[in-house]
Amino acid sequence: VDPPGVLTQVTETLRVELNECLYRHDYATAAQFQNCIMAILDATQGGVPIAVEVRSSLFNGLGSSLESMANRVRRNLPAVAARYDDLSGQMRNMAQG
């Protein structure tokens, strides 16, 4: 079970990235961040601790989405892509335990 603040912290990080995408007018990536946030909210609905399988699936999905976003922006925004790659790795690590 995650400490209460972990998913809140992840959600806030994703919201910051979403807002940055909107600022750059990168609406496709912003939509993908919004989908990631919705996945977290859906998984945590009701305030009940999420099952280990759900948690693992959630974080692996977030990692895959972030990897996809990194690949999308890598050519024009390599520093942003590196940040997304780092976040992807963090999500995959969280999926493990």
C-alpha cells in the first residue's frame, strides 16, 4: 500500500506537466497527461487502498504513457523528453513495489 501522499504527489507532478504542455500549445501530449491523471483518479475512487495488481498495472501504464510522450517530443524538446523518461522510470519502479 502506498503512503497516502504518493499518488497525490504523482498526480500533482502530472498536472504540472499537463499545464506546461498547454503553455507550449502541445495539446496531444496534454491530452495524454490528462488521461494519466484520470487513470489515477479512477483507480483511487472511493479512498479505498488499491490492490497490488491494480497498483502495478496503473504505474506500468503510466510508465508506458510517459515513454510514448518522451518519444513524441524527443526531436524538438530533448530536455523535456529526458524528464519524461525519468518520470517513466519512476513510475515503473513504483509498479515493482
